[in-house]
Amino acid sequence: MTMLSVENLSLHYGAAQALRGVSVSAEVGEVTCVLGRNGVGKTSLLRAISGQRPISGGAVRFQGRDISRLKPFERAELGIAYVPQGREIFPLLTVRENLETGFAPLKRGERRIPDEVFELFPVLKSMLGRRGGDLSGGQQQQLAIGRALVMRPRLLVLDEPTEGIQPSIIKDIGRAISYLRERKDMAILLVEQYFDFARELADRFVVMERGEIVQHGDRSALEGDDVRQRLAI
């Protein structure tokens, strides 16, 4: 089932055009990976999907509904959870309080932290009383993903979750994404520069250059050198 459909999307920052006719979709039970070098429009695409930037053309559809004009909190209430680049946790709040900020789009009766957050990221359970700013970068990334999972998302959007993270935690994050895919109840859209991480997880992918999609395919197409070379140029 198609959870997200981005259709011919354009986005501007003033006179500068960041996205040019971008189309991509995300299916339930799959990881769709958006690849590309720095500055090609990957984060702009995610901001358009989450509602943080207004689009100038095209449409964002969620479960067939055009959500292009909805505010970010309205998209969160529909089930879109966005883990931004840089994590953006609250450094002065405890780990528990950071996780509880994920309650905002939930009905009162659903406001609890799911056990699977601590099953996926056990370190968070042992640090519930610690301030977010005292955690390492990798632990903060786990916290940001955990906060998104508190929202019970139907679409999980991740912006470069491996950036600046130690290899052991990259493996933990990869395992968590694989587990969430296998649950078959959400779609996952992953922006990534780390090619090997993307190759392990992606069911489908698109490659962006200069605000456009220049290549797309399924997992088998990532086995060749074409995509890796595009990222290296």
C-alpha cells in the first residue's frame, strides 16, 4: 500500500529553487532511500513532506489525501513522524521528558511510551533521568528516533541518522529500521549519504542532484557501481 506519494514537487527559498519536479513514494513495509551529496535538496524534500517548508508546485499525498497545505502538527496527527538532521532533542529535558514530547499528537488514552522503544534502544531505559544534553551524539540519535516512535507513526521520515555516529550505534539504528520494516505497519523514508548503510536497508531508492531526481530503482540496482559513483562525484 502506498502511504506517501510526492508528485512533481517544486520548492523555493526566495528566488532560489531547491526542488524541481521531484516525485517519490513510500510503501508500507518498505524502506525508500533518498540518496545524494550535500546540498542537492534532500533535506528540503523532507521539510516539504513534514510541512516545515511550503511548496511552490506539485502535491504531497498521504494515504491518497492531498496534505500539501496542512500544518506540521496536522501531519503529525495523521501519523507522519520526522527525525530531523541534527536530532533536535531538548538538551535540558530528561530522556523521559524528551520521549514524552512525542505525546503531543496522540489522544490522551494513548499517551504512554511503547515498550518497543526500550527494546530497540535499551540505553534509553537506563538513562531516563539523565538530561538529553548529557547523552553522546549516538545516544541522542537513538532518543530522537525513540521520540518519533512514541507517536505511533504510519510514516517514519529519517534525515541522515548515521551522520557523525559511531559504528556500533549505526548498527543498532540499522537493526531498528529493519525491525520496523518487518512489522509491516509503517512506511519508512530514509535520507542517507552513507552508501553501505543505504544498500543494506533500501527496498527502493532515488538519487538526487541539483534538486532533481536523476536515478531510481529497487534494491538490486544498488549492487552496481552507478549509484556509488554518483555519490562520490
